[in-house]
Amino acid sequence: MQALYAYDQAIGSDFLLALDRISEAFQPDLNSMVPQDRRLLQGQQKLAEAGFREWHKAGGTAEPEELDNQEVNDAIRDAVKYYQKQVQKENQFYLNQMLHATESIHDQYIHLLNLPAALLQVLEEERSREARRFTAATDRIDTTRLEQNPVLQKLAANKQLQELTIRRTLQWAGEDEMEALRQTWRNEMRNDTELRSYFEAPAGDYAADQEILKYIYKTFVFKGEAVPALLEEQDLNWEENRAIVKNLVVKTMKMLEESTDENMELLSLSANWQEDKEFAETLYKQTLADDARYEQLISGAVQNWDVERVALLDKIILKMALCEMHLFRSIPVKVTINEYIEISKLYSTPKSKQFVNGILDKLAQDLMASGAIRKSGRGLLDNQ
């Protein structure tokens, strides 16, 4: 949805840039020795702009209509060629960006699994500073239990984590990252009562060692101040991705049982990422390919309302839902409708939920009755 929205905004800018090319084509040549007829140039510019707009309004698939003026025809063809090239580039760019943004969620998961080891570096820094003091610190905290935490040691020794960290450069090494951890330790963790209790309790309780790592993540990484602020700065989609990454990290902490060794397999982004990736790619491409078709369907379903006045995000949501209904025969219609209602509740206007629900329900019934949408698969009856 976000990729399609960004694409729509980008090609809107490309349309204006194509019009700018027409405008530039009919600017007077200030270096010409021949007098320039400004009124003629302005008239040609208006004709070319009108021709380009008509071509675009008609769907932009056929050749632009030929006019009697060769200069005007050349300007229209140049604008069309430029616009089509840009649209193709935008299409691929936002597809790639969408897939990269999704895959980066797993990178963030691996990155955060390296946080406890980096935190130990912060504790070591503090101990080194204290050792250089002439007088002993009065507020010294004995963090030995955390430093010797067997769950943390198992995590750091995990072979897959080590390999992915090196291959994708996902260490906590940057100065901004280390400073965020220093601030978290000084301002948030140091005087936390739960951590204090853990430090003071005797070692040997593996379940408590697991729980304290989960507590650190939940309290200071996925909530807290310094680290969440850093993560939001690093990832524009962090607010949306946080719940997914949190789920992956917390599940990993639970997987680190006492019997677990360094060969434990880390979690994947999904049960079958390759299949999910193909689904996302197909949905994106086909929604764009059938845009005019879905625009017409929506227009016919919107009573007493100009389709152009429908919120852009609502139209994108409706088009994606229609595309999903047509393409993916194993997904029940009701499931599709419910999913897109949820998306509209999160991202669109307060009234979008009812609007999306009403339009999709009407279109789904019509399309199933006509046989345009057919559902089949395990547990499904055709057209259900």
C-alpha cells in the first residue's frame, strides 16, 4: 500500500515534469538572429500541453493523436517518451524499495540480537573508568551476574548470528549506537529496581537469566527513551516494524533453553519468505497493471460520488483488495475484505472503514455473481 501510494505521488510529479518539457520546448530562443513570434510559441505550447493531457487522460497506452503542427507533435512525443520512461523507472524503484524495506525487518532483528553483547562493552567501559579514579566510586553496581549471564553467552556464541552479523554488517559499533546504550545504562537501567534485584540475587537460576534479557528488551529497547529514539532515527518504518521485531526477539529469548547449543537456528521473517515475497511482488505489479480496470469498477460502485473525489489511499486500498480477490483463488473473499478494512482503519480517514467495507462488499457480490471472481482450494467452495 505504501509503495503504491509513493509510486502515485512520484508519477504525479513526473507528469508535471513532462509538462515542463513542453513549456521549455516553446520558450523563445534568445540567441536566434530570427525574430521570435511569442504569441505563436504560446499557442503551440498550449496545444501541446492539451494534447499531452488528453493522451494521459485516455490512459496513456495508445499513441498520442497527431495534429497538423509538426513542432507540437514533436513536443507531445518527447513529453510522452519522457513520462513513460519515468513511470517505468518509478514502478521498479518502489517495488525494489518495498522488498528491501520488508527484508530489512529481519536485519533489524539480527541487529538487536547483538545489543546485549554491546551493552557488556558499555559496562566494561564504566569499570575501566572507575579503575582509573583515585577514589573508589560510592555508587558502584556489581554487574557480574549480567556479564556472566549464560543465556547472553549462548546468544553471542550462536553461529548463525555471528555469520549474519558479519555478512550484513549488523554489529552495534557506530558511535551513535554506543552512545545510545551508554545513555540507556546511565539514565534508565542503572537504578532500575528489577535489574538491581537481579544483580543482587545469587547466580544459578537459568530461568531468571532468560527473564532478565526479555525484561531488558521489553523495557529499554522496545520502550524506554534513548534506544527507541535511535531506532526511529535509523528506520523510518520503525513504528510499524517494532511489533514484528519485538515478537522475533522475544521468541528467540524463549528458544535459548539451557540445552540449546551454538547451532540453534534463528527465526525467519515468515514461515515461507520466498512465497510471501512473490505474493507481495505480484500484488504490487498486478494492481498497477489493472489500475484502469479497477478504477472503472470503483467508479461504477460509488453512487452519487465522483471517483476522483475518493481519497487516494482509499482507492489504493480498494484496488489492492480487488486485485487480491481476482488473483489469489485460495484466499477467501471475506478474509480479503477484513484485511483491507483493518488497513483502512490504521492508515486512512475515520470514515474509510465503512466506505471500504461497503464498496468491497458490493463489488465482491457482483463479481462473484458474474463469475469474474472464483475461489477454489482446500476448504473453499467456488465463488465463496
